[in-house]
Amino acid sequence: MTIPNKQNLAMAASKSNDSNDERTRPQQSPLASQRAKQDDAPTEENRKGKFGGYFTLGYKEGFTQWWANIPAAAAEHAVLSYIPYLRKPPTHMQTGSAPPSANGSTMSVHDTAEKEAGPVRTNSVADPFGPRQWRSQLVKLSGKNRALNEFSAERLEEAQDQNLVMLHGYGAGLGFFYRNFEGLSRVPGWKIYALDLLGMGRSSRPAFKVHSKDRQKSITEAEDWFVDALEEWRVQKNIDRFTLLGHSLGGYMAVAYSLKYPGHLNKLILASPVGIPEDPYAVNAAMPDPSDSTLTNEFSQDQQTTVGQSNAKIPEAAKSTGDNNNFLNARSKAEKSTLNGQEKTPDAPRKPLPKWLTYLWDANISPFSIVRWAGPLGPRFVSGWTSRRFSHLPPGEAQALHTYAYSLFKQRGSGEYALAYILAPGAFARSPLIRRIQGVGRQMITPNGSATSSVAVAQQRREKGIPVIFCYGESDWMDVSGGYAAEQKMNEEKERILKSASAEERQNDRGAAKCLIIKKAGHHVYLDGWEEFNEVIRQEMMDVSRHSIDH
């Protein structure tokens, strides 16, 4: 992979200065970007009528899918069947083995042995990167109805001393990583885990409830609901240190985890993470009542267009990955947004979103609630998203992902209700990560691994820093400049800490941050640009392996 040198990047940045305003693309409401695209050119969907272009699935097909009521386990199995060299993926049936109950409040968890799935092995004859072992299981946690759905892959006949854990985004599931499992499990010495977040995917769905009425405490309580489950899973798997990769909301939770449970990460990879930049409206917007929930509006671009062509507004030199990459002049924008280490607050907050959207966001009306209420129209509503989100994929894969998405969306609500406490309408964080990202890898920890303890200060030690990778798609609607601002803030914190450090401490420090751009990819960078994404992550994994050997 070619990495441009500083001179080429400087030339590219210089050529683009005159059109800096046009090329600097901040995070915007996906709804706004969708409307802007429709204004540019009338599409075939728009010519079909007011709603015909949005919901591509016909009424008859939608009714057929609703009547078939395919269980989530079967839908997940169909998606994972597209993993290369894995013809029959293992699929446990402990959750999602039956359609959701009309009266039940949670996804049923079956403890019987016959619902479990044994590992599946591929040999080196059929699998050029084998032999490998693939496993699907439900990891039970403490408390009532708490369990995480897990899918793993590992190379056999060699020692595994490194672990990669992958977290999906809002409302998604581990099956969305189906194009990454095979490529990432090629790296020697690594075991790959993908988890469904608690209350999402095929993990159990306990009732979500925030008890605090204090703003910051309710935000923390919502974050802890997810990260405490991840930490309990880590302890059960007897994993001391690992590399954590999170997409979108999973990236946000990965940062929250690293701050609350320091000392367990070798590297943090954030794929188009939500919640980094600060927005005055979001941090001051009213919080929902403890009984209320949320609405998400992740209306993505048509991926056939995103993946099929390059963004002509971006200089070619800025599309390669590298620490000095200056995507859409976002680095200079991030630098201008800080002054003496302090973020500048915009002169005026952005215009609030329409009242109806804000009301739905904070009134316990999630998009999945609409799908559940819609009955036979549910599959048709979901097709409005999946037909665009997966338009660049082969028909069989696109259909499998549509069925998988619908099977998850119609499950009983649980983890989805946390979003109103974490994000304000418009997908900006109520407690932006830019305010705390500099603490990643810099926490004071005690011998028992906790970040806060009554243990004497003399017994505490500071983390030595960890590498943090911010990864965005070339056509990502997430704020890329937020990644560069976070990179700068982390590097400034490193410089501040090392000023008073010894020569040995400076040499052993591992803190680093960089932004990478995946070409011809949007927000779902791991799927749109999966080949380049896999190669980038493999390189990061091998870097971890080299570092562990050196130390």
C-alpha cells in the first residue's frame, strides 16, 4: 500500500486551499445528504412516485417475508454462509431460533445442550489459509437474561497469543462483518472474535432502564450498560489484553471501554466512530425522561454510487492511507478548531432539527419500533434502507443481508433504547469523545486493573499509551475532521506527559494516533471497501505482533 510522503501531501493540500470551504465536509444529518443527492438528479426511484423509490420491495414480496417470519438464527447463518471456504458456518440456536414472541419482552435464551453448536473446521486442502476453526456460541453473563452472542475464527496448529474483538454499530449485528472474518483470520497467531452488543443482534435483550435523572450520570449509566458486559465477557474468556475494533456506535463504546477498564488493550481501532466532534446543540439538548428512548436516522448514501466511483472532489494524494493523510483538508480544519489545547465553541449552535424528528427521537419511537408496529409492511420499510445500503453487493448477498437486518429489527427492543442518552438528534454525542479521547491509554490503574480505587497512589501506575487508529470511508458522512482533531489532542497529551518522563519511560511509551481513509467506501467502511479495509487491519494486527515480540 503506497503511503504519500509529506511533500506530495503538502502539494495536494496547497492545490486544494482555494476550494477549502467546498472540500471541507463536516458531519451532517444523513437525511440532509440524502435530500441533497435527490436534488442533484432525478433517479429512477423518484420517478416511481412519492414513496415508490424509498421502499423498493413490493407489497406482495413484503407480505411473503413477513409471513415467512425467518428466525434471526437462520438469517445470521445465511449471511455467514458467504464467508469464503466456510460452506456450513456454525450457528448456535440458543437465541433467535424462533420468531419473536408477540407477548414476550425479551429474546428467549435456551440453556439446553442441543441448542449449542460445535466448532467447524476447514482443512488446508479446501482452505488455503487453513486449517482454521470457526465457532458460534452464547456467552452467559451474570444477572438476569444477560448473554452475548459470539462468533470466532482462529488458525489451528499454531499458538494464539493475540486477540481481535470486533463490535458492530447501532442496530446491526456481527453478521455484517462477514466479509472481514476470513481475511482477518489469516494473520498467524491471532484469534478473531465478533460480538453482538448486549440488547442487539442475537445477544439477549434484557429490559433497558436508566435510573439516574442527572444528565452526566445517565449518560455514563447508558454507556456502562454495554461496556460492563464487554468487560465481563473478557474476564470469562480469560483474555488479559486484546485489540479492540469498533464501528460507529461500537467505536464509541470501544472508547468508553478503554477509559473505564484501562490496561487491557494493545490497540484501539475506530472505524467511522460516532460521537467524536462537539456540537453545542447536542451537549445542551434536553435529555429524555428515564422511561423514554430514541430514534436513529442513519440514512446512508446509495452504495452503488459510493463504491462504484471515486470522490472527484478529493485529491488522489489524499486518498491513500497514512499518518500524514489530509483528507478534505480536515487536518488543517482540526488544527484551526483548537487554541492552546482548548476547543473553540462555534459562535452559534446549529439550527435544531425539525420538531417532529426531535420528538420521535426522545419519545421512545425507534426505527425498529416502527418496523415492529408495521406488521406486513415491515419488510417493505426495511427495504428502503437495505436496497441502498447493499446496492453494490451481488443479489444473493444483498438479499441475505436484507433478511438478516429485518430479522434483527423486529426483535424486542432493548439496547436500542440507550441511544437517546448517548446521542442527541442528528447523531452528535451528548458527551463528545473529543472531550475525553486524550485519556485513552493514559489512565492511572491499580494492580487489580481498575481505574478508580482506594489503593494508595504509590501502588498505582499509568498506562504507557496505546496506538489508536481512526478509519473513515472516502465518502463517509461521519465527521472525518473529528478524527484529526482527536489525533491532535492525543498527540498533545502524549507530549505533555512525556515532558517530565524519564528516558526509559519515553522509550517504552506506545501512544500514537493516526487517521486512515479507505477509498470508494462510505460509513460502513468495513463492507464497502472490505478488501482495502482488511489489508489495513491486517497490517495493524501484524504491528501488534511485532511489538509483542520486541517486548
